[in-house]
Amino acid sequence: MRESYGQLKATTPEPAKQRFRRAVNPSLLDSGRGACYVAFLMKRRKHSPRLSEKRRAEIGVVGGTGLYAIEGLRDVHEVRVTTPFGRPSDAYVVGTLGGRRVAFLARHGRKHKLLPSEINFRANLYGFKKLGVRRLISVSAAGSMRQGIRPLDMVFPDQFLDRTHRRENTFFGGGVVAHISFDRPTCPVLRRHLHRTAKRLRLRGHEGGAYLCIEGPQFSTLAESKLFQSWGASVIGMTNLPEARLAREAEICYATVALATDYDCWKKGEAPVNIEQVIENLKRCVQNAKRLIAGALRTFPARWDCRCGSALENAVLTAPEAVPPTARRRLRLLLPADFFTKRK
């Protein structure tokens, strides 16, 4: 082999494959075994975690309904990331804002083509991890479940209630068992920083409370809305789970910015939530969210006193030597660097 596969210049998959086939001994390619080897190396490169510095970012932003782009990014690159879990919702837009490298992803796609149940959350989070993201801000439309949380308010929840039932919610399985702690599902440092930024910008915000995630795409019935209120939910949405779970498994700090657009359907004297009402209020909410993100990036904390970045420490129960090769390749970006060298 005259040229190693890792030395090939990154281009579109087909030209790269053609160049590699030319670099390999032709007699090797004549055999079925050789062809399989080439296919294996192509697949391995496809999911390689190495990316150029211009296509890497420290901070990620997930844009929900109404937030499909961030203004003010400089040195912008559009990055399409491949993952072992399929395709992310759209291309990541990587650029510089407030002196920080930021990766933005439209959760539903920039043309809003994906239902909440159709979002490939695993691919989205794996993509952020592959880009080098360590802190993730999740912006989402939500309904208020409390009298004191008015439409156009921001909520920074510290808890979640899960009512989803059709979504892949872990990177593990397939020969690898892991159990992470999730008692504090959002990063306290990132959440408090976002709340302080909102106060500094004189945006009405509420720190703490529970985000209740339903499957959707339909809004709640009146009976459901009243039940969720009795459970102590602060806001209701359709997208932050399993997103928050996967962020913790990927050891990424995660915090939600829930943009209240309505009172769901529990409040007497208020019309039940409808999409026209949501979109109308979102137009104003999204502008506030953009101000919040820009302000937060400019004053990011220098120290992070949280445990998000070590969530997988001692969480994997499977012995390293028992992990199947396919699982090793799938999870090599997520597992601790010394996982396969230490003995349990």
C-alpha cells in the first residue's frame, strides 16, 4: 500500500474511494477479501472523529421551532457530519460568535421537515461530539404550565418529566451496558449562566422547574394538561428528551432555554394552544433567544464546576474485552480514552 488511507485529502466519498482504490495493490482488490477491506476502511474513515480546526467548535446551539439560524457568525463553514447512528437533522453551521467557536444545528431541519418523533437525536448529539462541542444550549418552544410563567418568558429548567415512547434514548446496547446518573439532568453552571445573562439583558426568565416532554405531534388534551400541572410541570414541549439524556451520555454540558408561547390548554379564559398562536409569539421569543445566546457567549465562565464531563466514569458495566468490535467502532468517540486499556 503506497498511501495510507488517513493521508487522503478529504473530498466527496466517491472520489476519495477511487483514489484509495488506485493506491491499493491491484491484486488485493481482485479478491473478495480485498474489496471488503477497502469497504471497511472507507466506512472507518467516514466516521472518523478527526476534523479540521475550522470545522470544530466548543459550544453548540440546537435551534428549535422558529430558530433556524444564528446571525453574526463569522468565518462560517457548513459541515455535514456522518455518524454510526445515521444522519443528523441537517448540516451543522460552524462559525465564530463572541470570540467563541460555535456549531449550530436546526433540530427539525432548516426547512422544518422533521416531526419531533422523527428527529434522529442520537445522530445529532454524536455530531456535536464529533465537532468537539463541550457545552450545548438547547432552544425550544414550550407551553407554560404555571400562572407565573407568561407567554414570551424564558424558562431554564433543572428537571425533566418524560412522556415519550417512540424514541431511541441511549447510545449503548448492542453488547455494551452503561448506566449514567441523571438526577440533575441539566448542567448547573451553564443553566445559571444563561439565567444570569437573561437578567443582565432584562429578559424575563425563570431558573428551575420541570420540562415535561410529550411525544406529540398533537398538543395535549385538557385532561392531560391538568394532570401534568398536578405533577408540578413548569413547561411542556416535545423535543428535549431524549436529547438531554444523550448529551449526558456524551459528557456534554446541556441546558434548555424554553421559550413560553402559550398556556397549553389548562388555563380558563385563554384559548387552547394552536399553531398560529405559537408561531406569532415565537417571532418575538426567537429574537430574545438570539440576544441571549450572543450575550451568553461573550461572557462564558472560565471555570466549570460540574460533573457533566465525567458522566461515563465507572458507568460502563461491560468488561472491555467483551465489547464486540462493531460496538467498539460505534462508541470509540464516546467511551473514555483508557476504557480498552484498563482492566475491570
